[in-house]
Amino acid sequence: MSNEDNKLAAEVRTAFGKGAARKIRAIGSVPAVLYGHGTEPQHLTLNAHEVFLRVRHSNAIFDLQVDGKSQLALVKDVQRNPVLQGVQAIEHLDLVIVKRGEKVVVDVPVHVEGESAPGTITNLELTSLSIEVEALHIPDSITLSIEGLEEGAHVLAGDIELPKGSTLLTDPETLIVGIMVPAAPSDGEDEAAAPAAPAEGESAE
């Protein structure tokens, strides 16, 4: 995404509380708080539709336009209403100030691609990796290929190739993916259908 696409108009808000937040959302906006780098928290309102388009990917970066000034911010948390969907589900954003060239700590989803050996299944033990990376170069995901891996293969966090300039913070010995053969289904129905052996001294009639 280009810097131009990252730009998002923001307005400073002075009304607080649940009632004020409901009114903000009713007009198609979403409340947010911006903090970090020793500054006082700044309370903002953002266009809800524009926010929705940008937070579909984790660790989104906004180029906020506040009172004619530009400020880069990392989306740290998105509070959603579990009952609603789409734009209406977004209730609040937590944003952290970032500087160009600054490194940040983020959790990045692991994307598994390829197919393991025939007859095997893949167990994804950990869905994301914690890394330190330059704020403007946060990857959408980290790709892990399991193509052709045989039964018993294990991929640890330290085995995964990270984007250039990234540093792994997850324990390198953490299991990410294991390859196994599924257990054969038990023949429970046949066992239930088999006649019980006669007790000692009983007739087998």
C-alpha cells in the first residue's frame, strides 16, 4: 500500500463516554485513541468505512491527517461488537505512534502453503510469529511451505525464513507445524455387533 493510500483524515474529539461513542458511530465514524512516544493520549474520530477497508489486514499502518499534520500510527487493537458484522462491528481503535525507520514488535500470521506427502495431515500448532521489524515494512503474513513433507516432520519457529530486516522474537524451538498420519478409524460398529462369548457353564444356544 502506498503512502497516499495510507492517508486517513482524523478529527480531534472532545466528547467522551458510551453515549458520545454511540453518536459517533451513528454518523459513520469510529472513535480512536492515539498514544506513544511519551505524548498525551489524543482522542480522535475516523471514517468507519475507511477504517474497515484498512484493518482487514493485521498490523495496519495509518498516515493520519490531524489538524493539517501527518502522523504515522500502527493499529494496536480493534474492538469489535461480536453481534454485528462489517463496518458496524468496529467500535473503537487503539493506535500507537510510530516513526519512519523505527522498529516495532508485532505478531504476524503464519500462512501455510503446499501439500505434505500423500496420506499425511498437517497440524498447525502456532498461527502467528512475534517479530521485530521496521514499521513501514510489516509483512501481511509469513509464508511456510510444507510441500512434500513426510510423516514425523516438524517445523520450528527458527526454521522459518523471515522477511529481510526482521528479527524473530518467538522462541526458535517453538513447534509451528507437525506432519502426521491420521489414526485409522476404530471398527466400533463391528465390535458392537459381535455376539458376546457365553459365560463359563452357560449354553451357547
